[in-house]
Amino acid sequence: MTNSISVIVVTYNAALTLQKCLDSIYKQAAVKDIKIIVMDGDSNDGTVEILKRNKEKIFFWKSEKDTGIYDAMNKALQYVTTNWVYFLGADDELLPDFSRLINELADPKSVYYSNVIYKNKKHSGEVSVYHQAKLGIFHQSIIYPSAIFKKYTYNTSYKIAADYALNMKLNKDKDYHFEYKDYTIAKYNDTGISSAAIDVNFEKDKTMLILNNFDFKVWARYLFRRIKAKVFNGRKG
């Protein structure tokens, strides 16, 4: 199985950070194995001009209106021709370890994940199943077999946490498993939408998603701690 990989970057008015993001991809030792796909949401700040200047190094790009981040990701996935897929924010940067991880992609049934730099610290190491259920895994930590997206798409009713919801489904899917590699592959910028808002629809569904995609013990532990936190916070208030 070849280790060619599509790096998908979704943009909207990202002119201040996009070039730095793209440059971090160009610097990869494995750059010849990387196909860059950029799906832009009809930006009006100079983002499109940056994409035009970089068109010789970008496998595919398009600028059109979308309904949000995950709608754009779903669109971008239609242009994937590689065996592996990775999602990078327009204000994030790849680190040299990304190429090292590419060299270890061997099992088409593995969802590989590593670490990111977040708020100047390394996160999150190898996570437990409970951690995955409760907190999820950084999207920028994960490289997916592209075959996953022939079976699943992102649920666009979740505006911020659709990747979290997808990973929950993959936890249950017997065709795939998560595999940790101790590399630090990206610098994750914490100024995006996910750091500033709550995905109301996802939070409403989260307990049921855990019940549906994890074993009963994980769900019961999560529910108990959630109830305990509400009681404690209520008394404290």
C-alpha cells in the first residue's frame, strides 16, 4: 500500500495564515507523497489570490459558498485520490514528524493518531477509550485511511464537533481500529471556531452517541461523572 496522502485544508478569509500553513506542507521531507486539496468558502480577503499564487503546488483547489467547515470537508473528500487523508486548519502548521508518521502508515484498517502542539504544550499522548468518548482526539492528530470516507461523511448538523462524532462511530466500527504513534505532527492553533463556541447539537446528542458507540461501562462512567458535576456545580452555586 502506497503512503501517498491528501492534506485537506478548508479556508474562509484565511489570508493572514494560509501561506504559512502551505509553506509548512512544502517543507515536509515527504512532500512528493502529499497532494494538497484546498476548499475555500468564497473568501473575499485575499485568500483566493494566495491560492492562485500557489496553484502549481496545489493538487486541487476551489472557491465557492458552503454551509460550514464540514460541508467544505465533505466536498474536498470528493477529490481525494490517495490512500490516506489528513485535515489541517488554515491557521495550523505541519511539523517534521508528519513525514516520519507517513513512513509508518502500513495498515489500511488503522486510524493513526499522534500528538499536536496546543497552547505551547504537547497533547495528548495515547488516549484511553474513555478519554476518546469524553473528550475526543485532536482532529489534527489523525491520519485516516481514505476508504473510511467512502463509508462515512461528516454530519453537517454538528457545526464544530462533526469530527468528534465520526471518531465515535469509528470506535464502534469493527473494520477499523485506532493506533497511536509517538510523533508530534502539527502545531494546532487554538483561535479557530472550535475554541470560541460550543456545538449545541453535538452536546445535546453526546450522551446518546457515547451509548451507541462505546460499551456500557464507558457510557455509565461518563453519565455518572456528568451528573456528579452538575450536582457539585449546583451546590457550589
